[in-house]
Amino acid sequence: MTHHKLLALVTFIACHVTSVVAQPEILNIRQRQDSVGQYEKFEIDLSLKANYTNPFDPEEIDITATFKSPTGREWKIPGFYNYSQGMYWQVRFSPAETGIYQYQVSVKDRTGQVADETRTFKATASKRKGWLQVASNKRYLQHAEGSQFFGVGFWYNDNYAGFNSGRVTPENLDELKSLGVNFISTYITPLETIGSGLGRYDQNICGRLDQLFEMLEERDMLLSLNLWFHSYLSETVWGGGNIRWYTNPYQQICAAKDFYRSVEAWKYQEKLYRYFIARWGYSRSLALWFVVDEVNGTDGWVSGDSLGAAKWAGQVQDYFKKHDPYNHLTTGTRSGGIKEYWHEGYQIFDIAGREIYEAQGFPITKSASLDSADIHPLTHSYKNYAGQITKIWNSYEKPVIIGETGWDHTFYEPGMPGYLALYHNTLWVTLTTGSAMSPFWWAYSGRLNDNIVNGQLTSYRKFTDQIPFQRLTGITPMEVMIPGGHGYAIRSNEMVFGWVVNSGTDVAGDSIHISSLKPGKFKLRLYHTWRGEFLPEKQIESSSGSVSIKLPYLHTTGSHANYTGSDMAFILEPVVPVPQASSKRSTKKRN
């Protein structure tokens, strides 16, 4: 073949290939709304023509929408493939400002890149509160627009069996909200399954998670979303239902013990986390990326390298901080034994999440009867929580939570009166030693509903709603003195709130002593924790930096005489003097 014929053939092939492998094309863009409320979901559906094999792989096809807010801030939001409801391609965004937003969608595949024209939508004022963030006092949480958030809730796992078939129901959420619950925590089956394959995300699970977020958004409730539940990273640890590595397609590229340090596994994880952000990051109901639950229940910790597991946790944290445009908060836990203290994890994540299961080595009476016990098991119990929260509070300048606790790893069995008292005490001691949310009790189910879903949460929420956690300054945990019992409080420049308890007998008729106060008058509100009722307000005075408060034995409500019981909460607020009107009278000069 001559040189000229060869050149002509090469040119023909090049032209032919170019005509077949064209750059991507955006066939249609449909924005579902022309206007949307602040912190609500703005959604775009796309039809594309592009060259790819795996629609979930951003290296093969990458959709990005660049939003510009009315003040000029840019938000880069990844798009995602959604086959759950036949949508194919979507972008979800939530506006943080009101006004006219501009946005442009670009699509990139192996053959090139194309950008659509600039489009607009309007963000209007709404009553939505936005995403969670750490308050300026570094100890509590608030919504993006500045309102307070103190979490009241527990673990409520769904199982993600498919559309309309999970355990979480609208009816249960309505009931929980009426009781004061404002968040639930849940773990999910990993999006990558043996059926979907590695690098592909089960759209049945994803679609169910869409439903869960929608149910919560409608009710202004929040979700702590656990991404890696320990059993899916366990091949040998703890046995039984705690071993589910066999369902995890990452086994195709690494052993369970190497998951945390596998370079190839990390490449797939980066794409997975990107998908989480793209599909659910918009949601005001996403409270936490709960990255890993019980990291020491995995082979990567036990047979691999615990420091390597901590390094991996730091990698995940860094990824979300870099790529999540909404900056959702993160947490992660080690399991609940007394020795399972995860210093590295408390350093890494936004929120220090300590687990407590009291039968796993914590001080708790093992004697055959209460009469021969050295200390009452309920006293052991609340002191365990107080000690762990205090330790973390003093070591890390960040919010603290008890990320998992309860179940039946206790002295009392679920259904016993003592179990209800244990749960009650756990709520109040964690609040008054510095926790930023109620303890994440495991778990909402038929076995535990009688102990968890009751007036306890209503009473607790009624009290916490009185405290502007996000505005407190000069915060210091402190002890409250009470004869024969224990007392805990949080002191701030704005108020003191606390709780006193005597599990052996009661606190009725006792005097409590609170020190380290500023001199002056205080407004005192005593709170009956079991009844969920504030007693009539009183004024007391601190002349030397301390006050003594006599607790009533009985207090009457209508025709009822109510026994104070084994514990009581309180709020002390300084009385702000009312400025006196000037006594000077204006005079007119007379001629």
C-alpha cells in the first residue's frame, strides 16, 4: 500500500470513529420546581446520551451542577444515577439563601465534556431550619439558621427490604414526634451488595432510603445515618449475626482484615461516599454521617491494625469535610465496654461518640441480692455515664454523645420497673453532665417500646426545650451536693440546669447545695422529671456564691398530692434587674 493510500485510510478511520464516539449530549433537563423554600429540596431530572459502562462510576460519567447563590457563593453538586423510580439521572440541591439562584449542568464522559445553558430558580423564605452544625460554644448543636437543637431519640432500624416495606412507618414517626422525639439513628445494608456488584449501588436500598428521608423531612425529624455497621466488615469477630462480610462485595478485592488499608478498596469507597453526598447530602433531615459503628468489631481492627483503622477513619472524615458542600457533622464509635475508649476516634470526628454497655466491664453489682450489694445498681449505672461523659468533656473540646447504649446489657431486664428507672436516669444524667443529644438507646422495637416510647421522652423534651443550648457561654460541668445522693449540673453565664438523685431512697425533703454562683437573685424552677411538670417558680438569693434549695416532699396539683420521688431536675436563671424610670421631672423655664 502506498503512503498516500495509507494516509487516506487513516483519515477515513479517524473520521468514522469521531462520528461514532461523539462527546456526551444533554437531551433534556427538567427542573421540578421554579421556586423552592429555603433548605428544601430542589430537584433536576436529566436525559443524556453518553458513553459509559457503569453509570455509578464518575470516572466513566461525571455530572456536576454548579449553583451560584444570590450573594455569589458557588456550590458544586454532583449528580447521580437513580433507577429506583425510573428517573435515571438526577441532581438534588438545597438552597441556604433566599433569592434567585443560577445553575449550570455539565456532563463529562470518556469522549468529552458538554455544559448546558445557565438556568435559574427562586429560593423563597420558609420555616425550615437547615442542617445541623456545631454551635459557637463548641459543646452543643444548632441548625444552620441559628436555632437550637438538642436531640431526643434513639436507634430505630428499618431493614431496607424494599419500597414501602421497611420497619419505619409514618404512623410510628407521627407517634414518636408527638412524644417529643426529633431524631432517629439507623444502620443500613451497604449500598454495594453481592447482587449489585462492587462499584454499583442497590437501587432498592437507595429507593427505600429516599422514602425514609422524605418521611422525616415531612415531620421535621432528623436521621443519624450509620454508613458502616461493624458486622459487614467482620469475617471472624464476635460470631453469629455479627459476621456479615460474606455479603460484602469488597471481599472480591481484599480480605476483611485489610479493608481499612487497601488502596483499591479506598478507591471504591471514595465513589461510594460521593454517591451518598449526591443523593442524600441535600437533606435537612440528615443529622450525622455516623461513619462506623463499633470499629473494634471488625477484622480490620482485630486482625489488622487498630491504628490503621483510625487512619482510615481520618481519611473518611477528610473526604466528607472536603466534598460535602453542606458540611454535615460526623461521628463514629468503638464498642461499649469500659475498656473500649477510642481516643483517636474522639479526636477525628466532629462529635465524640462514646458507647456504653454496662455489663461489658463497667462497675455494676454482681451480688445475689440488692440487700447485700455494696451500692445500688441504679447508682452504679448513672455514675458510669457521668464518669465517661466527664472524661470525654475534659479531653476534647467538642460535642459529646452516647452513640449506642442500653439494650439488655444491664442489671435489669427490659420490662422490669428497674429497667425503666435505669433508662430514666440515663436520660437525665447524660443531659446534666454535658451530652449534646439524648443517649442513642438500642433499639426501638416491640421488646423495648414499653420502656422507651412513653412519657419519659415527653417529660425530657419539655425540659430541654427551656434551655438555649447554642447560646450558652462559659459552660462548666459541676457537682451538686445532696445528702446521701448525687447531683450534676451544667453552669453557664446564662443559667444553671441540673439533676439530683438518690436511687437508694428518694430526694423528697432533702436540701441541695449549689456553689460557684455569682452573687445575686435567681429564678428557680424545680422540675418533676417523672410527671413532666415544673413546680411554681420561686426567687432565691446567692449572697456568697452559693444557694441551698429545700426540695418539697409533696407538691399539689389541683386535688392531687404528688410525691417528689427519687430524683428532680432544676433550672436556675439570674434575675435581670428592670431598669428604673428616671425620677427627674422636666421643667420649663418661665419668663
